[in-house]
Amino acid sequence: MKRWTSLLFVLIFMLSACSGANSEEVEKAENEPAEKEATEEVEQEESKETAAEVEETEEPVARGEAYDRNVEPQYELTGNWSFKPIAEANPKVALLTIDDAPDTHAVEMAKTLKEKDAPAIFFVNGHFIDTPEEKEKLKEIHEMGFPIGNHTETHASLPDLSEEEQRKEIVGLNDKIEEIIGERPVFFRAPFGQNTDFSKQLAEEEGMLVMNWTYGYDWESEYQDAQALADIMVNTPLLNNGANLLMHDREWTNKALGPIADGLREKGYELLDPALIQTP
């Protein structure tokens, strides 16, 4: 009798253990979906937070970093290459332009102008943007917010060229510039100011404004000195409302550029933003 009682006790104990194990497995199975769902929710929230942090830390593109062509024009070019207000704009303005870029000093000149919040147009020659290093210079100037103008491929005298050669000098350079910075120039300046009927036609077809200048001095021997150049550029009797200043990528001009910008402002001139110029 004791033997059967002992066997019965062992059997009851084993059944209880199995029942406990099964209940634990059931409970675990019932809880797994909830735990998995909670884990997935946490992971999704962490993913959202990470994405938000990435979005917040990404550097935003600042307005005005690239030349904005969508601004309402406020100035138009006159027959003597100066600028006049279209309506109520300030008439006392002066435009800064740099030719023969980006030769040696253009990037430094752009940085000087950028520090002074002084707008300008950089007129480019194609033979200065042939190498990867030169192309990077052009990109850097453009990314600082300065519009890039067309100054022909080789700086040749246009009246001495055939129409096909002029096309290569002008349209060919526009193609090259577009490949580098992603946009075509809207300003054209002929070497030596020598426009032809055909070059004017090409500029019109390309949607470019033909632009010479009202004065410049940095190619003259007596002004190949920073102090002398800064003085004449600011104090010349040719400085008038809407003046269109011609300068070049030169060592002495690079050194004089800051004082020129400061001097014009001290005389009450606003430096004209090229984005405000009416173009074709």
C-alpha cells in the first residue's frame, strides 16, 4: 500500500511540474508579440530621433550663396555703359568687375569681397579654366556668390576673327563654364571692349548682357601699385552715379581691392549687386 501511495505522489509531482513548465511556455509565447512590438516601437522612435538629429545637423544652404537670378531687376545698362535705376532704386551705385579670372589672385580677391559683403562680377577667360585646379578655383568663386561672366576663350580681338571663330570664343566658353558651375553666364565682356555685330548677336542668342565699362586704370604703368590704384579708382573725376569699374586679376589690384570697396562706400556709393541688373 505504501508503495502505491509513493508512486501516486511521484506521478502527481511530475504532472504539476509539466503543468508549470507548460504555463511558463504559454505565458512566454503570449508575451513575445507584445515584447517584440514594444521593442520595434522603441527602435522606430530611436530611428526617427536619429533622422531628426541628422536633419538638424546638416548644413543648410544659405540664401545668396549662389548668384540669384530671380530677383526683380532695379537697374538697366545705359548707352555709356553705366547703370541707372529703373524706378525708385538708389541712383548712387557703382559696380565692381574683375576681368581675366581666375588667373592667379581671383580666389583671394573673391574672399576679400566676400568678407566686405561687396558684390562683383568675375569675367572669365577659358584658358584659365583648363586644369582641374583652375576649375576648382572657378567653382570656389561661384560658390561664394559671385556671378561668372564670359570674357571669351582666349582673350582674342574679336574683329580679327571669323564668325565661326567668334562663336567658339563665346559660345564655346559658355559651354565650358556651364559644365563646371552648372549654369551659363548672363554677362558678356569683349576683350579690349571690341564688340562686333556678330558677337552682339551671339550674346543676344545666349541671353547675355553685353557690358563694357566706364573706367579702369590697373593696366597703366603708373597705377600698377596698390596705393596709387586705390586712390585713382575712388577719387577719379570719372566716378559718377552708376559707374562700371573695370579691374583685373593682378597682384596690385588684389592688394587695392579692399581699400577700393571701402573708399567707394565712404564716398556714399552703394556697391551694385549684379542680381539687380536687368539682363535679356
